[in-house]
Amino acid sequence: MEIAQFILLVPILLFSLSIHEYSHGKMADFLGDPTPKMTGRLTLNPLAHLDLMGALVLLITRRFGWAKPVQVNPRYFSNPRQGMMYVGLAGPGANILLAVLFSLFLKFFAIPFGLPRVIGMFLQIGVALNLGLAIFNLLPLPPLDGSKILRGLLPRKYDSTLQQIEGYGPFILLFLVFTGLLHNIIGPIWAFFYNILL
């Protein structure tokens, strides 16, 4: 990775992770759960959300990584299953929105107005990183957001099966990361949407 790219990547990474986690907290807060606010997570301060290992993985791969999960208490929701699904959707949804905004700025401002190359590079990294974060977090594996979304969509009869898988989720995830299978899964999906946006 070029030094210039690395310097641009760090602020985008911190901003994108903060937006992701803030969105989870804001959705929970909107649905009536005061936990994110009480634990100081309704903030865009990256220090409140940073997970060093997840940030390092994201710096290295520029495709996937994670932040410190926002604590949520679904008992405050009128419909806990649906509430957790919405909370799960909020983070990746925010990253998809950021990726679209970065691409729009690139297409309609940076390129037409001939803005400096460094701005174009910044916007491209913003698209790439946020797409990767969204796709990674939408995987239906605990503790990722996709598992909460899947639980909200499936009938209750599958709850016990999902609970059994939950304990193995992090190990499956680590296996996919270290064997390179995760990159093989995410890579084609990421490339498809990246090409659409840019």
C-alpha cells in the first residue's frame, strides 16, 4: 500500500466505523432503548467505538473489519425480534449510504471539476471501504449484523438452531478469515457493487 493511500485510509476507516456503530446505537435509541446513550455510544468519536484488532484487519484487508459492538437491550423494544433486525440493518445500511455518497461526490464533483487527484483517491477509498464493511457485516454469521437480520426474518421455530450456531460463529468467522475463504466469498460481491458505483 502506498503511503498516501495509507494516510487517506486511516481517517476514512475511523469515520466509517464510527458511523456504523453510531447508526446501531441511534436505531436502538429511536426504538426506545436507552442503553447506547447510557454507555456513551451515541457519539461519532472514534475512540468510543474502536476495536484495535478489527481496525488492524480493516487496515490490512481494506475489505472487512469491525468495531466494538454497541450494547443493546432488546427488552426495551415493543417487538424485540423486529427491533434487533432493524438495529442490525442500521450499521451496514449506513455504510452502503456512505459508499453511494462517496461515489456521487467522485462522479459529479471530483471528476467533472478536475479536483486534485488526492481527493479522487480519498473518495475511491471511501467507496471501497464502506462497501467492504457493509458486505462483511451482512454475512449471516454471529456476531455479525447479518445474523440479527436473519433471526428477524426466519420463523421462531428456527431460534434454537440459530442459538446452537451462535457459539460457533466467531470460530467459523476466524476460520474463513485465516483460510482466505472469506475473501473468496466477499471479493466477487464487493467487485460487482464497486463496479456499479464507479
